[in-house]
Amino acid sequence: MSNSLEQISSVLADVISKAFETEDYEFSFLEYLNTNGYKRKQVQEFLSSGIFSALTHQVEELDLYIEKKDVMYEKIYDAFNMQRAKQIKFYLNKIIEDAEHYEKSKRPGRKPKTANK
């Protein structure tokens, strides 16, 4: 595991843990990535990591729980009321979307031209 992946993992573990404990869902992963100047390759490494897979799996499980499609997840997530489960799902999904958006925004290519007047 590279240094940047360890750092991202550590930050996400702390932030997600805090969100579960305090119901504070204010962290912006996109802002964190921009502020700390992560490179596209570093974010690609995160997107292909087990941590990212675990996040997407957690969102899928929460989705099944919220839509009541699987009784197993009702037993797993019964500590959360439906509103809290939706908040957590939205929060985790936002982290996933932020990472994917950041990776796409850092793709090499030409900048769009502006029209001269």
C-alpha cells in the first residue's frame, strides 16, 4: 500500500467513524483531495483499492436494507433507523462520487478554447 493510499485510508476511517458516532456528515472528500493536491494516479490507486470496494459494498448493503429487499440486512442494520441509514448511505455515496469526479477532472487533455471577440 502506497503512502498516499495509507493517508487517504486513515483520513476516511477517521471521518467515517466520526460520522457514525456523532452523525456529522459535513466532510467533503472532493475538497480534501483538492486541498491536499492529490494526483490522478493516487486517486486511481484508491479507486482500485479494497477500501473503495468496501465503501461501494457498504452502500449496496444499505440500499438493500432501505428498500427492504433482503431480510439479512435488516438484522445487520437494525441499530439504525431508516432515516439514519439513508443519511449514511448518502454520505458514503458522496465520498465515492467525489473520488470518481476528482479522477475524471484530472484526466489529461486540452482545455476548451474560449471564443475570441
